Amino acid sequence: MKHLLKLSDLSTEEIYGILNLADQLKYERKNHIAHPYLQGKKLGMIFSKSSTRTRVSFEVGMTELGGHALFLSDRDLQLGRGEPIKDTARVLSRYLDGIMIRTFAQQDVEDLAKYGTIPIINGLTDYCHPCQVLADLMTIREYKGSLKGLKLCFVGDGNNMANSLIVGGIKTGMEVSIACPDTYRPDAQIVEWAQKNGKLTVTSDLKAAAANADVLYTDVWASMGQESEKAEREKVFRGYCIDSQLMQAAKQDAMVLHCLPAHRGEEITDEVFESHAEEIFDEAENRLHAQKAVLVKLMK
Ligand code: CP
Ligand code: NVA
């Protein structure tokens, strides 16, 4: 494993390798056992979109591993004024030991890896969000003991989260169902791959998708960069919501996860959110542990 550009690049063994190391790092942190596996290493973090969890967990993670993280907003980098990605990649490769990037086009992340000489980590693109799903898999395994054979249901937009959840779910042997409007389906190639390699259903029938689910997952109706579509999306997605009624369709002990930030009253009710807050904030915490594992795998 040289980069983390998207989950489909990883084997099932590599995914479990990250999850196991993440569990170990969580244990070490909890028990105040020093774990400076990246002493002196430097991570650049390029952001073209906002972030709370990704930014803070990567920065704290690097510090805890004995390294250092640099926050690089594209508003300040020459990248934001048009310096090409391929030049940025070659320059930053001379200073840093790794780059995490959050941006719009997946191609930019792939190009950083192509032209740079250091590990690249995708911190979210319009196409996928692999770091989030590694933390999600870690959280589901913590609560349920194992992943294989569970049913994971995602409700909402067939966006970056849906794409990565499909890949991560299928690779770890879960059954995945997506409830979305017909016009907002996940990436067609990912759907085709998943249906060949596992059990995936995509439907606009929420109840059918949620039936017998072990995990219900949702995300915002309008993602970062789609602010101008907000009004239109509110109409199309109305009803694509995890509420107490939908919970009835899932297993009685079903978990609820949300990558956050959440819009209560849209994709999830306040009641469901608050009654599953423990799981949701464990999930947010696990971003730290899962990403530290990725950093160690790539940069040690
Ligand atoms: N879930 C997630 O990636 O959160 P941030 O946008 O706050 O980083
Ligand atoms: N789909 C959301 C996820 C945020 C973590 C977005 O891209 O804005």
C-alpha cells in the first residue's frame, strides 16, 4: 500500500490490517502508552473544503505519533491561484513525508500521487471518503464484533459517502443496501463492481432497504460544493430520513451512524440522532485512530 486514494485500491487484507492497527493504537492511547511511530515525519494537509473532524484528527494524530502536521488552505497556497497540481506535487514532495488532501475532483488526488514521490491520502473528494469509511468499519466491528454477514443500509444521496460505504462494505463481506432517489444513485461503475462481487441493492424504497439492517447510515442531502442546489435537493430528498418509523424496519439492535456534520430534521431526526449519539461520537473519535493507522502504514 503506497497511497490511500480510494478504498477500491485496497485489498480486504489491507483493510483489516488498518483496522487491527487502529484498534492497537486506540488501546495504546487509552492506556497512555507512548506510540511515536512517526518521529520527525511531516504531513502536509491541503484543504479546498471546510473540515472539523478530518483536520483536527489528522493534526492531533500526527502529534501523537511524534510527527508534525501543516495545515495548507488552498486559499493561501499558489494552488488556489492556478499553480498546477503536478508542480505542487513535485515541490511538496521535496519538503514533506506525506500529503493529505481534501478537494473536489478525484483526479486531483490521483495526479498528486502520480507526480509526487510521497504517500498521498484522500481526505474526501466528490467521489469518495475512504478515511471516514475506515473509521466506520472500525466502529461497526467494535459494536458488532465482526463485519462479515451484517447488513449496512445507507439512506440519502448516492454521494461520496455512499460510494465508499459500498466498496468498504462489500470488501468486508457485508450486504449493502442504498435507499436513494432514482436521479441520485451512487457511481454506476461502483454499483456494477459491487453487484458482481457481493450483495448490493439500490432502491428508492426506504423500508425495503432498511429491512433487517444491522446498521443504518445517512449523510447530508447537499454536500460541500452543492450549496447552490440546496433548494432543489430539499424537494427531491424530502422523506429520505432516518426516523423512528424507519428504525422499526431495521433489526431491533440496529446501530445508527452519521459521518457528520448532521442536519437534524432533514436526513435524520433529532430523536434518532440523540438516542444513538454514543455510536455516532465513537465513530467520530475513531477517525483519529483509523487515520493514525493509515499514517503509520504509509509513512513509517
Ligand atoms: N466527516 C467528516 O469528514 O467531517 P469533517 O468535514 O468535519 O472533516
Ligand atoms: N457528503 C458530505 C460528507 C461530509 C463529511 C460532503 O461531501 O460534504
